[in-house]
Amino acid sequence: MSKTAETQVSRAAQDIKLDSTVSDMCGVTMNDSVEGRVVAQIMSSKPGVIITYYPAMIRIDCPGKLEFDMAEISELLGREMDPYTFQVEMSTHYGRMVLFDDRILLFGKLEDALEYE
């Protein structure tokens, strides 16, 4: 578990202060599986991407934009990965998702995602 994750998990609910700021972060939580580890390995080389391993899941976070290229994932995985299979391996996401046949884009800002409407 990452240092950041340990700090957040160990705090009591009453000690957490919420604010109303808007984040430009986006990310996914992948199952800790062969597919999830391949995606994490690929994304770890991308600028600004933060990978955090937990028991049974892998978090992939980034400010602004995340792009998951299905051809790149398929090549390293050794079999086809399409956006729909990707979503099966992904337990959740945050940000605005734009789905294409060959890639998935996640944006931290709604305005950026609206360019693809």
C-alpha cells in the first residue's frame, strides 16, 4: 500500500475535512488481475500517472486526462482487449469517460470531454 493510501486509511472519519474545490483528476480502479497489471504497467510509463497497488485492486490516477489505447494493451497482453472487456476489468472510474472502438479517454474536466460530443 502506498504511503498516501496508508495515511488516508488510518484517519478517523471525524478527522477528514471536506471542501468544495473541484478536482481535475480522473482515474480507474482495476481488478488486480493479469489484465489489470498489464494496464498498470503500460500506464506507469505515462507522464503524470499515479499507480497505487492495493489488495485485490489497482488504482490508476492522473490529473487532466487518461488515455487507454486498446492496441497497446492488447500487444502486451498477448490477446485482444477491447473497450468493453476493459470495462469488465475496471471496477469503477471517476472523471468523464469517452469511449471509442480503439481507446478509452477519461477527463478530469467536463469541458474537455464535451469536445468529443
